[in-house]
Amino acid sequence: MTIRTTFGAALMGLSFAVAQIPGTVSAEIIREVNRGASSTLDVPMNRAVVVESDVPFAELSIANPGIADISSLSDRTIYVLGKSPGLTTLTLLNDSGQLITNVTVNVSADVTEFKERLRQILPDERIEVRTANDGIVLSGMVSSPQRMQRALDLAERYAPERVSNLMSVGGVQQVMLKVRFAEMQRSVSKSLSASLGLNGSVLGGDLGINGGAGTLNNSDALTNAFGGSIPAANENTGAILFGFNAGSMQVGLLLEALEQKGVVRSLAEPNLTALSGQEAKFLAGGEYPVPIAQDLGQIGVEFKPFGIQLNFIPRVVDDDVINLELEAAVSAIDASNGITVNGFEIDAFTRRSTSTTVELRDGESFAIAGLIEDNFLDNAAQLPWLGDVPVLGALFRSSDYQREQTELVIIITAHLVTPTRGEALALPTDRVRPPSERDLFLFGKVADTDRPRAGAAGEVAKQDFSGSYGYVMD
């Protein structure tokens, strides 16, 4: 038996007549079955097919009415309606009870509308749609995981929890992150103090006076000052000591001044590569041991990382658009704020961290700035009442201030990358090798810089590094 589609005017009229039957679904395909072997009839779910037999039949039956419903329109025409996904058998018998034919009816989900919607939403994707039992199977290659998810979400609307994903993602799915950490620390400290000392015999008695907030506030320092020596307790970068005698009285005046400036610069430039959706981590620093109390009075050790840390998760959204989830931190050991617990000295940490999620295209950059810390401290000390005297009160007064500024800037650049051959990469050690014993002991060479001839290392070796290079700070 064969099944073929006919488009005659009479059959089209029959299809129109069926469309007028109340409560039925209009048939869109008309098929003819011939007497002989059985065959397969595909019927979309919730749609109908009109089947015409080449010989009259007297009786017909369907094995599972829950899968397909049938009705006879004439002694040659059958109306088949798909109800639920599955396979069943349609049997035709003649007036003498003999078998005319068996037709396997395959009812599957109707994906015609789904295919049309898929072409409208994702016109550039090569996605193949098939049916399997009561579900939908998607296969082919898509350009990004996000577009794959859109296709799956749409398929779930037509076959909830019955979608099989056989699609694969093409294109570049690896992201290299080039990060530059730059931190500047500036500190300024100034102080000015004065101390006045008097010693001698006045009105038949001994006189010893020292005043001010400087270093002549003890007898040893005052004795050294009258001997012409700057007190050993002096910690300033500039000190002036002068004095004079007025009869039996000695007068000494010590002026101390301090000014300190400092700049600290730290820099890290990690380059990390990660697969889309996978996490990458970076740490330039170390780990600090911290004692941890445990059961039965035991003490364990837990290591806390410090330094420059970077964690990121890239996701290739669409073509060259990258969704980037980033966490960055800069920390350092701060011994000045440490504590002592059960004899253990535990240092504190200074830490600045940031967490953000951004979207950028291949080769674009963004900066995390404004991480500024500005500390200011001033102090003034004086002798009561004497320090308030105009002009002369400066001899009994000491003042100082400290200011510390720290600024951190992070610049991130994302690239879509693919692996390359190892011969195209050069290492910092390619141009340096250990010296021989003769070069080390006779000529004092600590490294042999014999230049390679071939490969990427040879290209780097051809560059001239005889002049100044590196970073320049004004």
C-alpha cells in the first residue's frame, strides 16, 4: 500500500465540507490509501487529516481512541483527528469482514507554528526542529549560549518539560581579561617644637627649670643641653641648640623641626583567560597564618590571603558582547592595629575591595577609580598658661601634623581569544640562562644572555634594550 497526496477539485470540496462540521478541526492534508500492505500516517496533534481508500470499506476501528479519533465521511473517506502524541493503528474491513489494510497513525506535537516563531525571533541561527514522541528536539549550532537559551525558552512554551537540547555553541567562547592595578600612597609629616631650660643659683638657692613640649623635659636632657650636646632623645631631622650665661644662670633653648615625605607605588598587570561561564582567580601577594581555637584547647592555623586579588566570571552574551562579573581587592598587613591573644601576636589587615557586573565589547575597557583614602592628623602640646603667651609662648609649645593619601585605580580590558601554537609565545627566561663556572668565577657573570636565533624568542632578542627602559616617575 502507498500513501500519496492528491489535490483534485473533488477532494478539495470534500475538505471544505469537513471544515463545516461543528466541533471539528479543518483538515489540511488529504491522503489516499490503497489496498495492500500497511503504512504510516503522520497526524499533527490537534489537527486533522482526511484519508481516502481506493476500495469501499464497511467497518473501521482505531486501536487507541485517546491518541486519535476517527469518523467516516463516506464508504471511502475517513476523517482522522490527532488528540495526543503517540502511535496507534487504524484498521479498515470490507463488508465480508476481511482486512483491507492497517494504517499506523503517528500523532506528534505540531511544531509548524513553533518553527515560524523561531525563524522570527532568531532568523540567523541554524536550528533544526524535530518531534520525538510528545516532545521537541532542537539541534544545530547557535552563536551564543544566550541565543540557545532563548530557543529553549520558546520551545518550553509549546512542550513544557519535554524539550531535548542537542544544540551546540559556536564562535569564540574564551575571554582574556587584561587588568592593571595601580596604587599610589603619599605621606607628609611635619612637626616644630621648642624647649627652654634654665639652671643656676638665684637669691642663694638652686634653680632648675625646663619647659616646653620638646625634649628638654628631663634632667639628663637638660644636663646634656647645658653641656653643648643635643639630647639623645631627639628624633627630628633638624635641631638647633643655643644658650647663654647671665651671671650664675644658664639659659638653653632647643628648637627641633621634622619634615618627612614619602611615596609608595605598587603595580600589577595580570592577564587571565577563562571559558565563558567559568571563574578565574588571581592573587599576587601571600597568605598570613592566623591561629584559630579548636576543640580540647587545641590551636590550629588558618591562612588568610593578602595582596592583589582578582576573581571574575565572563559570559559571552551575543557575538562580541561580554558580560563580566568582577571582584577585585587590594589588602596589606597592618601591624599597627594588631592584637595579642593568648600570647599570639596577630596583625590586622587594610583592605579595599570592589564588586561589579558590566557589559562591554571585545577590546573595550572600563576603569574602577575613586578608591581614595585621605587621613589627616594634627596635634598641639604646650605648657599651661606659658604656651598662651604671645610670641614667647612658642618656646613652650610643640605642634605637628600628619597626612596620608592613598589612591587605587583598576583598569580592565576584555578580549575574545582563541588558543595559539606554543612556538608563537616567548618566556622571560628565553633570553637568560645560568652562566658557566668559568664565566661566574673568572668574569663575574651572573647570567648568560646569549640571544636565541629562531622563533618568537628570537624576535624578542632582536630588540635593542641598550637604552633606558622601564617606568619613569616624575
